[in-house]
Amino acid sequence: MKEMKEKKKAFDENQITGFFDKETKMKGDLSFKGAFHIDGHFIGKINSESVLIIGDDGKVEADIHVGHLIVNGEIKGNVQAKERVEIHSTGRVIGTVVTPTLVVEEGAFLESTCQTTDTIPPPTSEKEAAEVESLSPTPEKKADKEKVFSPTPEEDAVEDEVSPSTPEDEVDTDF
């Protein structure tokens, strides 16, 4: 009996050990060893040193801390990967990405603040964690970035002086 407790089960980090199918919806905290594949909808936090694969039908809204991330579906949130993040052509990532290696295939969608670094510092306080979270885009921040040009009254007056309307410019609407 003692021998069984001393033996640890060896596993391949790249072999899939968990799977959420496309009809699965989960909320909460997820941690795992080995590769985990999500084709369903997950909301919460994900922590692992292993590989996380977001399948074509996967939708994840989470703070993610993993070793390696492969995205074919959609992620909204903060991503930290110790090794690598791959966003394939069908992948969509909205939020922040911190990783030493970032690969984005042609056709992928990336709306993110990205930082490629060899070291990923863990948040040392709740305040620092809140600062990292504040980097993710919100509708208010997005509206600030989108500016609509509205000419001033002076610019309108200048435009009228430059291109006055002439009788030739008018269209005869009486048919």
C-alpha cells in the first residue's frame, strides 16, 4: 500500500486530459494538469502550467494563467502564458495578452494590449491585479478611441467660401 502512494502518475503535458464539449456551459475556477480542450462556454478563472486549447466552438470569458494557449475559438479577458500563445485563423482574442512568444495567423482577430516578455511577473497585490485588469478594453475606453470629426463653425464658413454653389451645380427636379 505504501508503494502505491509513493508512485506518482506520469502524464504527457500535451495529451488531452479534459474536455468541455460545445453544449457545455461552466462558471467557476478551472485548474488542470495535461492539456485541456474547451469547445463549450466557460466563464471564470483558469490556472494551469499546461496547454489550454480553445476549439472552434469555444467561448471563454476568463482570467487565464497557463503554460501554452492555442486559440481557435473566442477569448475575452486577461491572458498570461508562460511559454506561448497561438491565435489561429479562426481565433478571436479580446483583452490583454502577456507571453514570451505570440503567434497570430492571418485571418485571426486580435483586439488586445500585448506584451511579449520572457518573464511574467505575478501580481504582487490586489491593487496590481486590478491595474492589469483595467488594461482590458471596455466599451467606455473603446468610445474614447473612436473620434468623429466635426468641423468647427469657422471651418464650415471656410468650406462655404471655397465651394460656393452655382446654378450649374443645382439639379433640376421638375420632370
